Amino acid sequence: YYRDVKPIFDARCAGCHSAGGVAPFSLEGPDAAVPWAPLIKRAVVERTMPPWPADGACADYVGDRSLSEQQIQTIAAWVDGGAAVGDPAEEGPPLDRPSSPELERVDRTLEMPVEYTPQAGPDDYRCFVIDWPEESARYVTGFGVRPGEERIVHHVIAFIAAPEMVADVEALDAADPGPGYPCFGGPGIRPRWLGGWVPGGGSLTFPAGTGTRIEPGSKLVVQVHYNTLTAGKLPDRSAIDVMLESSVDREGSTQPWTNPAWLTGDAMTIPAFEADVVHRWGAQPTRALAGGAPIELHIAGLHMHTLGKRARLEIERADGSSECVLDIPRWDFHWQGSYTLAQPKVLRPGDTLSLECHWDNTPENQPIIDGKPRVPGDVVWGEGTNDEMCLGTFYMTEL
């Protein structure tokens, strides 16, 4: 343990698997880790832990938490050899940890309006409406989250509700008697994304000289995913931190990317009992979003619901070549996030950004509802638990 696996656990696992962390058990020390050895081996060999769904063969990302093949083999050999503790004096040298950056400064901390205790379990998705306090247009150049109760906060996504959306989002909030409102599939409106957070992910600073503009009179809608399986239903009052500027060199924006035809009717039907349903679409973002000017993609994400199997964002170049932006080969609804590209991708006029999603709608892949697997039925686009999505997101700037 001390010589071979402790350095790996400390660098890649302890961010969540620590006393008071969101993970169900600690890996801090042999007494905590050894009893879980068989489960640890299975999780790392299957690459379900540490959670890093993005395929590194697609692109390089900042803060990659995944294990190397050698690290996986080291952990597996330790387990197969009896999970020996070894001599603390022979502890291996510490490994570099994935970058978990902090904001250079915090200009505003915006807290949930009131404390909330999850009602559903083990997963509760709740949206909270937060006033945007600035009296003039400002640019968010950095974003972070302060989870109030780290043992249950699984992920956080912040959306921007522009002034013209405020009445709709306030109506959603008022319709539920408790704090906030339920929002499994999304916030119930079509806002712009601001940023997301997962345990161990650190804060997000947008590329230098860029930022996301927020108008006065806007609201923030903050979706919190609570998981109460380990710690139970505990009260939480999380907050977000933002770094602000009055002007930036290039305005950035997080764009949703999907086929508009999928949003209504049955254009994105996922038939019942089919194991690999595929929908694919592409368009030219320079034409749709930048008036024909080249753009840079800095951060990318993908979103489906519980029937999702895998998803991919890919650039199809005008010259016939292709370039992967983000590939999630094993979709897990509860481990979704955004990925900052180590080098931004440039899209020029004539380049297409394609989106492809796969779903499994067989009986073996149904969500559990009231203790029983749901009976498969045809599924289309929607925000509810019985619906699906195929959505890409990316933070872009014009060149």
C-alpha cells in the first residue's frame, strides 16, 4: 500500500474519497482502503473510477483525472497480491495531482436563497433562482462553487436567465412550495450556460481576455444534483463564486448545440426495446453563430439522460478531414461535466460541428421508478425523467 498505491490514491482519489467527502468511503490510509480492495480493483479496471468519462484518445484536456494503464495495473496487482500494507517508511514519492485551479480573486459570492434539504432519494435534482446583483453589464471571467454540504452535493450547473426569461423562471419557482423547484432534465427554460462544477474539479477561469456577459436584471438558475445514498438527507446551502470584469477583449459565450427539429414532435424518437439507437446531426457554427467569422472552441460538454449510451462532438473539416472535440464512450448521467481543451479548436467557414448520440432502450437499461425498472416505451426529446436529450455545449469566442 504505502510504496505503490498510496501515491496514486492521494493524487487521483482523495479529492472525493476523504473524510467528509462526497464519496461513500475514504481512501486515506490503509485501514480505510484495504477493506475496499476488491471493489477498488473492479472500479479502476472498468475505468468507472476516478470519474473521467472523456476519452483521452479524442483530445487533451486540462485537469484529466483518469488513471494511466500502468497505474491501473499497479492497483490491480496490489489487490491480487493480497492488498499488503507494507512499511510506512517506504512510502512512494507523491505524484502530481490534476490541476484544480482556484480563482485569482472572488468579486461576488452568490448563495442559494435559503437552506434546502433533499426530499427525493438517492438523487434529487433541484434548481434555485438567485438574484444577479450587478447594476450594469458585467463579464464573468471565472466561476467556482462552494458546496454547503460536501457529502451530498454531486454536481452544480449555473445558467443565466436573461431579463426577458425572469418571469418564466420565477413562475416555475413559485409553483413549488419548497425552496427552488425540481429540474431533473434542465431548468425548464432555455437559458445560457454559465459554468459547471463536480467534486474535485476546482474553479473555472475562462481563457485570458474573454468572459461571459450578463445583463442587469438577469437571474441565475443554479441546478444542484444531490446524492443522499451515503450521508442521508442533510441540509445544504451552496454558493457560487464569480470573478468579474467591466470589459473584455473578446466576448465568450457557452452555446447549446443540437438539431432544432429534435425539440418537438418525434424527430428524435428512441424506439422501445432497441439496444443501439443513433441520432446524428451537424451544422456550420461559424455561419450560425458568428456571421461567417472563424471561431475558437475552448470548453466542451455533452448531455443526455439515463438511456444514454455514448456521445460525441466532432469537427468535419471543409477539406474532408475530421477532428474529435469530445467523446464520451460510456455515458453516465450522474457524472456529466464540461472539459477544457488543452488547445482550443479553430472552426473556419465551411467546417461542420457534428453531434452524435446513442441510446439503449432495452429492459436492462431502464431507470428504477418506485423500486421497479420502467417498462420500455418510445422516447422523444424532453426535460422529464421519461424523456431524453442529445445536446452539445461549448464555450466559444470569435477569432
